[in-house]
Amino acid sequence: MKKVALALCIALAVTMAFSFALPQGQAEAQQGSTWLIMVSHGPDKPYNQYTALIVAFLAKRLGKVDQVMVFYDAEGVRMAKKGALAGLALDATARKLIAGQIEGLSPGDLPVNLELFARFLKDNMGVSFFACGTCAVMDGIAKDLDDTTNLVDFVGLAKLPDVAQCLMAADKIIDF
């Protein structure tokens, strides 16, 4: 049942990505755009985590979107904790399913868990990751707005004015 649900989430992500894809030769029209992908669920909805990262990947790879940001909000902030994304595997079946839908991608190109996938997105595709600092403090994940001790190292904490600025600057906001 879990594999069926994962397959449906992956299919949804690919469908969403292709809904913004432009005809060949027009990808440059997405350049200069900014997407904010909000993660509004924690470990209770693992498929939202898969889908958010796959959409970020497809936005950069197929949509040629200049700036893609993944934001962990009040509920999603729990996914920014060390080990949370690493606990969500991308097994061989999922990697084959994803790669089979994207030209030039092989299952071996994809990492084995979502923390490695998110790290790849940040390091190789320029996707930025941040979490609501206020939410992290209120949830006990951080002691203050500068405390990233319990967060995975590639996720920063954002203060409320920074979050507001990102919301206002985004050309597209997608919530998972």
C-alpha cells in the first residue's frame, strides 16, 4: 500500500511539473522566476516530503526556474530536525519510477533517502532550504532564533520579516 501511495505522489509531482513546463525552446521564460515550496506537514505525511522535493527538482531541471526555496512552516519544521529526512528512504522501486519518467535520468543518479536528495538539491541545483525560526523555538527544536544545533546542516532558520519577504517575492507558492 505504501508503494502505491508513493507512486501516486510521484505521479502527482511529475504531473505538476509538466503542467508548468513550457514548449521546447521556451524554458527561458521561467528564468528570473522564484518559487516558494512550503512544507506544511511533518513526519505524519511522508509523501508530502517526497512530493515537495521532487517538485523542487523538476522546477530546476525541467522548468529552469531560477530560484527555488523550500520552507518548513509550523508543522513542517519537524522535518528540518537532524535525521528526519534521512529516515525517509527512496528505495530502488521509487528511484526507478522517478527516473523512468525523466529523460536522461537513471535510478543510480538518485540518492537513497530524502536528506541526501535535499542536500543534492542545495549543493548541485541551488535550491535553498529554511525553516520558520519562531516555529522551531516554539516547538522546542531551537533555543532561540540563531540556534541551528538540532537542524540538519543545510536548513537555516528564518525570522518572520524574512519569511514575509520570501512570500511577497515569490512568483509561485506551492504548499505540501
